[in-house]
Amino acid sequence: MTERTPLLHYRLSTSVNESELRSPPAGHTVEQRPASPRRKSTPHRQPQKLSTFFGVVIPTLLSMFSVVVFLRLGFVVGQCGLYQAIAMFLVAYFIISMTVLSVCAISTNGALDAGGAYYMISRALGPEFGGSIGIMFFLANVCGSALYVLGLVEAIVATFGVPEDGATVSSSYQVLPSGYWWSLLYGTGVALLCLLVCLVGAHIYAKATFLIFLVVMFVLGTIFISFFAVRPRTIPLPGPAVPGPVANGTGPGPPGFANFTGFKLDTLLGNLPAHYTVDYTTGTMMTFATVFAVMFNGCTGIMAGSNMSGRWGNPSYSIPRGTITAVIFTFIIYNLLSLLVACSCDRTLLQRDYSFLRDINVWNPFVTIGVYSSTLSAAMSNLIGASRILYALARDDLFGKVLSPAKRTSHSGNPWVSVLISWFLVQLVLFSGKLNTIASIVTIFFLLVYAAVDLACLALEWASAPNFRPTFRYFTWHTCVLGIVGCAIMMFLINAIYASASIAFMLLLLLLIHYLSPTSSWGYISQALIFHQVRKYLLMLDVRKDHVKFWRPQVLLMVSNPRSSVGLITFINDIKKSGLYVLGHVQLGDLNTLPSDPLQSQYDSWLSLVDHLNIKAFVNLTLADSVRHGVQHLLFISGLGGMRPNTLVLGFYDGCLPEDKLIGPLLSTSRSTDPASPSEDPEEQPSLFHFASLRGSSDRKDSGEIGDGKVLGPQEYVAVIADAMKMLKNVALARYFNHFDRAQALSPPAGKGAVYVDVWPVNLLRPDSSSYVDTCSLFLLQLACILNMVRAWRKARLRLFLCVEAGRSLRGSEEKLGQLLKELRIKANVYTVPWDEQVALHWQRQGESGRKRPPNATRLSDEYLSAVNKLILEQARPPPAVRFLYLPRPPADTRRYTTYLRQLDLLTQDLGPTLLIHGVTPVITTDL
């Protein structure tokens, strides 16, 4: 048998044995420990393995047989009648049966440490769900412990209490005063006894569980015998006398008395229909929902066996068989007792004496002993279970310092602080005064926990994770859904306000843990579900069904060093319009000469950068012998299915000095809300920024590095642009974004009330071409419009500049462009710009023969380019936040790549943040 590696050794249970009362570490404070191989233990310390009967059946039966079977079964039949009582048990056992199937599936899926619902849910769904449900399970055990204490107090007062209404004392043993405050005092005493046992002698209680089980089974046996052996009798009722006919029609009885009729058909017929009346302990009118809430407490405890799975040799065998056996046995007992009660006890007895089983027993003390032993056992079991859950939550450190005191343990390993906290909360619940008062809250808490267990199993099943291979296969996602729906329906039927408040409280805890707790190593089921769904929908995303109406930019941004590219990274995040965004990086090298892949260790830094900048981007790194080949790799392989980059963005190849934006004021303001916080020293930077430092000032500084910054000449840079266009990718060159700050760019200049985005949709390197409706020009308009649709940029105004020569109708050109914008639903201001002087400079240098040259052979003078650059600057009043310019294709002659790059440099000199854009695919349509 292979050795298991436990994660955390909790011992929590609603039914606790000796081994579960030992916490692994000894000392005053227990710190959270990472998973480690199991320590070898000496033979005499090796805990004895439990059989299925002792490890599962007995704990589950003791958890389910307590208050309801002895004190509330007659209440259920008396209020609901036999028909509805059986219906209630069917509904309750349907819900817990669906949950049992989920528990069996999860608990037989590999190694399971102790921890009950909290352990299963947290390790299956992650810390958020696990922590929030763990708190709910803790509260359920606290309230459950208080419920059993109140049940014991009710039994004590019924046996030994003096009637507070002045009724006749029927026994010499009735000496204890009764009333709310006296009952609270008795409950406090019982709770203190439980506390003392949990702090001092918990191991004694653990050893006594089998003895308690024998007592309970013996008492149940005497109850069954009593229905047949005891003759009909009249039984005095607690409380004031109520004269009149008996409710089920078995005949009038003396005032303050009811009948045990024995087996009579009239009694059965009278107890078949429902007859809801006032509960004499609380004074409230009963309904189906309130009675169900009380009854369901006899169905909880189904996970008592799975909590102790660390103590068996074969949990995958014991949990299904033991739990299902206990559930079937209790179901049979409850229904048999309901039938016997309905056949032999009149309705007044059932409704007005919850301790009637004692009065009809062959020897009254038998039932008293059974009630005392079962309720006291259940109360201590729930108190111990609650403390272990709280201790487990504290050790997992999900709530930080709030629960850190609960980690403290005694020298023997007992979490005494958790016990004290649990006892204090139990004491607060005791102020409710009556069992039926808190029954609804306890039931809702347990229903919420059971629904979460079903949800955990459903999530594991839907995720189709290969490692989810439970040996128990008698479940499907249908059973999980039925369990969740059943729990949800009954929660809201019992009390919609309590149910809504419980769910809201759980969601609040979930959000709190999500934002405050550290990342765990348990695994997140959400990631598996997301993977499963994303894969399914990616397969459905058919590229053959693409349409221009639904086009969106899917961007591959090449980044050399993120330290100098923060402004560009954040700007491209704005322009992607819910499309794919990939940060690409090329590292030069040859894998044949390296001992391992150098990129694997870099992914964490890049992903931490994505988190730090709060952008929605993927990261794709590649190793290549040249930057050009690396970009080709990324353009070919980035993305998946129909989600592939259609636009390549490069930094411009120029001499701008890079500046580290991952230190200094930018980092401080992004990490702190205090604007006066000092800049952080580079030596104190968080470990997430493991990027190479920027190069020295003596080197060439260019923001156009798209590889690892070692070798990239102008020839190769332009070749990358040409390659992308050959691959039918749109290309954008970003210049002057090394100092870009969106917050500053969107702040209006002094005295100006607007921010502008300028668009020049004409090929300024081709003065002989004045088309504004080619593919590239429309692509510019689309990107500018997309940027304007982003929330942060909505207040920015688009300005379109229309370059016209003399002899052409300025008004006509403006009207045509305005009509085009109207058809495209783009809101922008159109400005006509005469550029005769600039065009004249071009033709003077070019000569008339230049008109006959091929487009790529056109020679542009520096004077023309400088004049156009000056024209653009003069039109920018006030200066825009960003400019969009037309990027022409690189020349066909590769020898002219350097000249082409120099022309772009002169054209965009000192323009501020500028995007040179070339579009190769249609992206705009006027169709619906």
C-alpha cells in the first residue's frame, strides 16, 4: 500500500474518538506547516485502525440518534400527521442521500485527511469556498451543541422540574425550579460540564462512545418492546389543563390528561392527517416548515464517519458502506417509530407531552437514561467538532490574525483556545431558551454545508479532471444537482430570511478570503472548470465564420524589457477592446547549447507584471537565434484556435533613452494610495520584478527593442515589419510611449477643457495619393474609435485632419469625409489642412519624372519630411494625448530599409505619443 502524504492533520468531527482528540503538534502555539512526508512513528505509538462498524457506523448513528428520536418524534407525528411525517422523512433522506453520494465520491478519491466538510470543500473548491463554508460548518456545530444542551435541559426539567404554572406535582422527584432563567442556569451548567470534559477528559469521552452507543440501542429496543408490552393508560400532561375532546377523536379525556391507547385503528385514523397547533414550549404556531426544521436535526451527522477517515486501513471501502448502512438503518427506525406512535398514542399526547416515550416505557428511567446519554454525548461531540473546525481554519491561516489565537494548544496538543471560543458561542446561543427556537438556524446551516458538499462533487465531475477517479461510482452530476436544489428549496421553505442572511454571510466571507488570504497550494477547482469551458468554446470558435462586423483587435505586443515599456503596455491594454492581448518577448539563444530552457524561470516574473499593472494579457516567450525569427515564431504560434493575434505592435527604433518605470514614483503610486509615499529603492523591489536592468547610457537606446536587447539593427527591424505584413498582420509602431502616463495624458491642459486624439488618415509619405478610404485609412479610424470607446478615453475628442491641395474643393472633401464618418457611426471633428507648400517641396526635389516612378521608388527629401512634421505640430493646438498616423508599406527593395526607417523617424520627430499604423484587413462595415 502506497504511503500517503497528508496536507494538514486536523481532527474534527461531530462524533469524536480518542485519536481525533490528539492534535499532531505539541506546544503552546501551532504554526502552519507545508506538506511534508509522513514521519515514521514507533510501533507502540502507531494508532490502531478502526473497522467500518466502529469507525463509521457508530459515530454516524450517535450523531443522528439524539434529540429527535427521544424528544421530538411524537411532536413531528402529532403536528404533521403520519402522512406528512413520512413525507418529511422522505424529503430529508432524499437530500442527505444525495449528499452521502457526494461525500462517498469525494472521500474515496485518493488520500483524505480528517476534516469533514471543511476539509473536503476547501481541498476541492479552494480556500474561498472552503473557508466560508468552514465558518458555516463551525457555526452549525456551535448551534447544534446548544440545541442538544437545550434538549437535555428540557428532559431534566420534564423529569425533575416543578411546573411553573401551578400544576399538580405528580412525582416526589420534581424538586427543581423551572422557568426561563432557571433553564438558562441549567443549560449553563451542562455547557460547563461539556467544556470541562473537552479541556480535561476528552479522551475519556472518546473511549466511552461505544458504551453510549450500546445504551442508546438498548433504550431504543425497550421503546419498541413497550409499544407491545405496555397496556393502555392515561398519562398526565405537562402545563395547564386543557379540557375538551381529544383532537384525534378517540374520545374525551380528563382535563390535563391524554391517552396511550395501544394499537387501535381509530387512533391511527385520527393521526393520519396533519393538525398544526401551537407549540407549548415556545408559544408559536407550527407549520410544515418549522416542524421540518426540528425533524431535520435528526438527519444531520452523516459526515461523522468521513471525518475520521485517517484512522482506517481502507477508507474507500469503509465510508460508502458504513455511511449508507447508518443512513438506511436510521431511516427504517424513524419510520417504524412514527408508525407505532401513530397507531397507539392520541394526538393530544403527541402535541402536549414531548417526553411521552418515558411515560409509556416498561421502566421510565430507561428513556431518561437514553435521553441524557444521547443528548450529552451529542452536545460534547458538537462542541469538540466545532473547536476542531475552528482550529483547522486557524492553522490554514485563511483569516490572518483574526483567528491566530485559536492556533494555541496545550502540551498534550488540545486546542484549548478554540474550545473556549466555541463554548462561549454555545453559551450565547443558549439565551434563545428553547430547542425549537434554534432548530431552524441549525437546519439551515447544515443544509448550506450539504449543498456545498454537493457543489464540490459537481464541480469535480464537471471539470473532468483526470485525477478525479473515486472508487465509489454510484453518483452522477444529476445526483449532485438534485442535492443542491433540494437543500436550497428546503432552506427557503424553512425560513427565507434566515436562508438569505446565511447565504449573504457566506458570500461576504468568500469575498473576504478571496482578497485577504494568501495563495494556497491546494489547487483551485475554478481553474479546472475554466479550462474545461474555455477548451469547449475555443473548439466552437470557427475562424471560417469570422465576419468584419465582429472584428476586434487581437494584439501581439513585442517587449524587450518591461522596465522601459510600462506606458506602452498599459496603452495597448486600452486599445484591445476585449480582444486577445499577448505580451511577446524574444530571447536570443540556442537550446542545443543550453542545459535547460531559460524561459521557464521567467514566466513568473512576467505574470506578476501582468497582475501588478492590472492588465488583461497573456505572456508568450520564445528562444530564437535572431529577433526576426523569434517574432516569426510568435506570429505563427501565439493564440489558439480562433483567438490569434491579428495586429503586431512594435516599439519604434530610435534613440530615446529608456527609463525604468518599475521603480520610483510610478511604482509607488500604483502600489500605494498615499501620493506622498517615497520612491522605493531598487534594492528593495519585490521579488516579482526579476527583469534585467536597463543598458548603460553609452549604448544605443531605442524603445524598438523587441528581443532581449542584444542585437537588433535597423535592417532587421524593418524586415520584421515586412514579415508581419506578408503574414497578413496589421502593424503598429509606437513612438514616444516610454514616458506615457495615461492619467497625465487624460488630464486637460491648463485652461483647456478637452483632451484630443488626432488622426491623420493619409499616407504622408505618398503626396501623390490622397485617398482616405483605403483599407489602411479605415483601420486607423477604427482603432481611434475603439480607443474613444474605452471608459477612461470617452471624454477625449477625435480630430481628423484632411490634407488637401489647391484646386480641390475643400468643402466637398470635408463633406465626403463627414458623410463617411456618419455612415461608420464615428463621432469626430474634421479639419481641412492645406499642404501645398509641403507637396511643392516634394515635387521640386522629385522632378516631374518622379510621377512616373513606381510607388516604392519614390524619393522623399528631408526638407519635405521636416515640413510635414512641422505641419502636424502646428495643427496640434492644444497638443493631443496621442496621434494616429498612416504607416506605409516597407519598400520592396530591402536595401532601402534603412532609408525607410529614417523617413519615419523624421516624419514623427518630437510628435509625442504616436502610433504609426498599417492595416491589411478590412475592419469596418456599414451593414447591420
